Amino acid sequence: MVAKSRCLISVAIALAGLAIFLCSCTHQMVIPTEQAAGCDHVSLDEILPGIGSDIPLKPYRREQYRNDKQFIRGQKAPNFTLADLEGNNVSLFDVLDENDTVLVDFWTVTCGPCIASFPKLKELRAKYKPQGFEVVSISIDLVREDWISGSEEYELPWINLGELESFYGEVATEYGVRFIPKSYLIDKEGCLLQKDLTTDLLEEVLISQYDK
């Protein structure tokens, strides 16, 4: 009888500990719902449930997953400052001050689909740059020489920045970059218009915006 009572007490303690753990995890996974200042806000309430234990992700990829899911149209894009090949620091918001619409495009020299999109991106930038469209590419290669050689080989004409930390750099993590190609179309106010656009869809958006 005593052994049975001890067993029940142990089970109760274990359940209480589990409940505390789950509550603390739930608290950490709360998704912010405050309005994004200056943007045509899209509420995140009841859109994103957060990340639960049923999602088979390694702990170090959960933040990217969560950030990707919460960064939706109408949300304010995080500002960042990264260096170009010459070592000059470039801020996203400074680029937005000088342009009407900016495509932020993450890539690596080993990403075939990324490279395949460059010719069309060059064409679109050449056509709409005078009207305020700019491209900011961010290399997440691990080796600087790869970024340099790729930039030279593909003759990137736009703002070419580097965060050479694969998917785990601060900017890549904040933007929720879980795969590449990964791109974000941002308006002058710093608000997300669209993300993960193919070049064909990007062209449609630019035509609707500028060819009037």
C-alpha cells in the first residue's frame, strides 16, 4: 500500500513538471500580433498557431521556421546592414529611401535555381530600375571566395551583399530563410508586398505597378 502511494505521488509530481514545461514552451512560442507601424497591417491572430512539438524540426531550425511563417504580406521588413564586395556597408532602409520597390534575394553559388533566375532578374531590373525598382542580393555562401567568383561569373549588376553564414546568419534567421531561392518584395515604407515570387510572377507584379 505504501509503495502504491509512493508511485502515485511520483506520477503526480511528474505530471505537474510536464505541465509547467508545456506552459513555459507555449509562452515562448507566442507570435506577436501588434500592428506593424506604417504598413497596411495583416493581423496574425488565428493565422499562425506557433510551433508545437508535432513539427519535426531540429531546435536550431525552429526559429527560421517561425520567422518565415510570421513574416506575411503587410508586415514590416526587418532592417539590416551588410557589406558589399568592396567592404561598404549598405542598409536596406537606405536603399528603400532611394527606390520605390526592392527585391531582397538570398542565394548561393551552388544554388542552381538561384542562378537560373538571374538573367530574368537582370532584364526586369534594366527595364524598371528607372521607375524605382532595385534588387538587393544576399549571398549566404560559407566561403568568401565562392561569393566573389560567383558574383564575377554571373556579373551581378545590382546591390550585392554577403552574409557568409549559410542559413544561420542574423539576417537570414530574422527573415526566416529556410531554403533558397528565397526572395522578398518590399515597398518604400519597408512593408512586405510579396515573398517567394517566381520571376514570371515578379514580372506580373511590376507590370501592374509600373506599366500604367
